[in-house]
Amino acid sequence: MSEALARILDAASHGRFPPPDGSTTVVRQPSTRDAGVLAFTAHSVVFTDEDPRWVRDTLAAAPGDPLAATMNPHFLGALLARTGRHMNTIDLLTVAPALPGAPELELREIRDPEHPRVARAMKYRDEVRAWGAQGGVLILGRGVAGRWETAIEVTEEARGQGLGKRLARAARHLVPDTVVWAQQSPGNARSVRTFQAAGYRPVASEALLVAG
């Protein structure tokens, strides 16, 4: 496994970002499953097993602002076509430090691998664990480059009561690492506000290329 991306993510989680010099770093995929693009402030990271020369030539041909070339539909479409992958959306990538002790929210662990949220998480993450609360679900698992990621779901009838924030904060108590990552679609303002209220800070935008 290439550890280059893991090192970049670890540094970013502690506030040490790539230089904002307008350049693009190309590294190998951390695993067969995970390929994609990270866009930090004025610096991008493309993690793919494709030829780095092809990546740079395609970026140079992308129309528009060179600083935004890695997230330009022209480049992403070309990368998807070349790799035979697809993508769901461009996410806001956020991170929060772990918290000591047990979560304040009462949770019960979900051990059913057929649970819809668990089954979905297992397509994208390893070592998946899940917990349920009245009106919500919390997922933890190892995602891109082995990082610990969380995702939450709140039922419609339980929304507007702060449950999402408490679930997101609970993940910071449960994660077996120093930090926990989370992705939110930028258009899902409710989710973005929830995670930021729970102490998660924006790090980058991320486009994941999904195989199959």
C-alpha cells in the first residue's frame, strides 16, 4: 500500500497543509479500492495508479482557472473515463480530534451486517462498526488511506432536536484514533452545520472515484 496519501492526510488533520503554491501532487492509490482527488487551498492531490504524465497533461488542457483544474468536470470526466470508475459527488472533507471518555449519548451497538447503513458502509470502509440511538444511526470505519471516518443518519421525525450534533460528537469519543474524519455534500447545508457544530473543521474538497 502506498503511504504517501496517508502521510498527507495525517499532516492535514493536525493543521499542516501542502504549500499553497498552485501545484498538484500525484501519488499512487493507497489501495485498489480508493482513488480520487483532494483539493486543499491552492494545492491538489490526485491519488491514482494512472500515469502521472497523463494526469498533468489532462490538467493542463482543462479550461478555466488552473487552481480549480483538479475539480473541473473536464478533468474529472477524463479521469473517470480512463479508470472506468464513477463518482457520486464532490464532498467537503472535515476532521475533528478524538475526545476522551464515553459519549454522552446513549447508544446501542448494531451487530447486524444486513442493516442498510452497515451494508452500505461496508462497500466503502473496512472494520465497520455501527451504533443506534433513538432516531439515529452512527457509523465508524476505516476509509481512504486507512483513515477513520464517521457517517450519521437521523430519521425525519427526530430532526431539529440536536440529535445529529450529538451523534457526530459521539463519534469523537468512539473513534480508536487521534482524529475522526467525515464527508458532507456542500449542498447539504444541514449536514455541514451539524458537523461543524460538533467540532469538525473543513480541510479540503474530495472527489472519490468508485470502482464497479
